[in-house]
Amino acid sequence: MPDYSAELETLRQQGLLRDRRVLDSAQGPEIVVDGRSMLAFCSNDYLGLANHPGVIEALTDAAREHGVGSGSSHMVNGHHRLHQELEEALAAHTGREAAALFSTGYMANLGVTAAMAGRHDVILQDRLNHASLLDGARLAGARLKRYTHADTSAAARLLEAESRCALVATDGVFSMDGDLAPLDGLSALCREQGVPLMVDDAHGLGVLGSKGGGIAEVRGLDQSAVPILVGTLGKALGVGGAFVAGSREFVDYLVQKARTYIYTTAMPPAMAAATRRSLELCREEGWRRERLAKLVAWFRDEATALGYRLMESWTPIQPLIVGPSDRAMALSEALARRDILVPAIRPPTVPQGEARLRLTFSASHTDEHMERLLEALRAARSETGAA
């Protein structure tokens, strides 16, 4: 049996022990966490829809009519008409023939990778892919090969050396760095080699593109160019769950083979109704994406002028690189003393020596919120010496 106390003490001494905070309010820029009012710059609620009145109304109205729980898996009798309508709307939104809903993005990635590959196959992935993609390859029993981050040439070299590559998988927007995958090159490479390309666009859906279609919309890549598209619903859309979109034939195959789809209870039908409304708002209210672009440009200009080290990201994910874990913690705590919540991100989530504050922005952040953040960063830098 593991020595839990010793393991926890080791993490504590290394500055890597993680704590959970208790949220006592609705999600939004101004929250109450652990009984304390704070201004949050750490949520993935990019479009500010998690507490939108129209989304709440759609959820409650559907719950009154259809109840709360779905009762069973999609394959038994849990596949509600509201699920079906949401799948059709998500397919249309992403320009795909069909889509299947999953309970979480993690389960979607596990389900796809395990359905696509087996023990004697290879799955090729970007080195900075989300943990769910990496774990999916392990669940499948496949050999996982990882290429240098965002390096299409490195991916090509690995692909040419493998005769049984079943899948190439990449994040669309990388969750800790905020940069975009080189999707044009990867798509061309996969089509040339006859290998399916899977894109997890968890942080791009709703944020990128004129209608929020994500990285595939921005790059102009259709279903044939990106045959497997994964999106989560709990980030920009502000609700919960995930989906996988692609050809009708592929989605039908996935429904038969993805264990994380077959052997789990379907999401509540009311959540599907709320997601439909959120998706409508995403498409109709382009000002939300325009607001995000303004906030990102403002932050980058001011934070750079203050001497902070940023990464090359123009998405709402803005990593502020600090280096050692203890310095990242000190900067996070200095901001917290000023009622600004930005947790430190430390190894193993990011590489050793690259601990950071991962600031994220929402269309709900006001100009006053931004001024408070920048003033806090100015004071915290002077106080901690972080840069």
C-alpha cells in the first residue's frame, strides 16, 4: 500500500501540492471562493455564457418538461430527442455530417483513440497534447509516439518510419501555451499518408472563427481534411459535456466501438437543451469574440511593458512564464492578496522550469476588471521580483 502521508509531504516540500478551492457563487469574473470575493482570471468560460440568463432558462424549462436525469446510456433508452437535436446542431456548426455526445472531453478522447487503435498500432501525437489524448493511447494499448511540439517535419519523419500508424492526434489550441496547431501541414501530411487526423479543439470551439467554429473554420479545413473533430461544451459554451464530429459512417462506427460512449449514462436532456441555446448565442453574438480579441491585445501590450514574459499566444489563454514553481506560487499569492485569482500551474502539468500563471480572459471581463488586474501585476512584480 502506498505511504500516502510520505507522498503528500514530498509534494508539499516540492511546492507541487494541489489544493481545491470551494466556489460559493455562479461562475463569472467576480466570484466568491472559499468565502472570499475575488476577481477571477482563470476560468475557461471564454464567451461568458456559463451564467447567461437565456442558457439558464433553457436548462430550467427543459428540466421541468423532461426531468433531470437521462436514466441510462444512449444505447439503452437514454438517447433523448434533445440529445439528437443537439448532435445535429453541433454537426452543422462544425460543418460535419454527424456528431455524437460524450459526458466529458476526457471520455471523448479516450473513446475515440481506443476505438481507432489496438495493441499493435501506433498513435502519433504532439508532445504537448492534453493528458486525455495521451491516456487514450495508453488505454488502447497502442504504442504512443510523440513529435516535437507543433513541428510538422518531425511528425512526418515519425510517420514515415511507422507502417502501422492508426491515428495522428493533436490539440487545436494547446491548453497550457495557448498557441495553435499547424493544422494545414498536419492535414496535408495525413492525407498524403492515408492516416486519419484527430483534432481536439476544446479551447478553439466558440472562440476561433467568425461563427465560433474553431480552428478548422479558421483554417478552412473541411471534414475530409480533419475527419475526426472533438469539442468540449464546458469551456466557451459554458455548459458541460463534449462531442465528436465527422462523417456519418465514422460516427456510426464510434457509437458501436467507443466504450466511453456505450458504457456510461447520457448527459441530462436539460443540459442538451441549454447547450443548444448556448450554441445559438455563440453563433449570433460575434461581439463576444471581438471583445476577447480586444482584451488579449490590451493585456499583452501592458504585461510586456511591465517586463513579464509571455508566450506567443493570441487566444484567451495567456501564459505568464515565471520558471521555478516557488516563484510562480509567490506571484499567484501576491495577486491573491489583492483579490485576484490566478492559480500557479506547475509540473507535471507543464515542464520543469516552466511554471507559470495561466491567465484566461472572458468576454464578461470589463475594462475595470482589466485595470485591476494590470495594477495588481504591477504591484506584485515589484513585491516578488517576478518577470
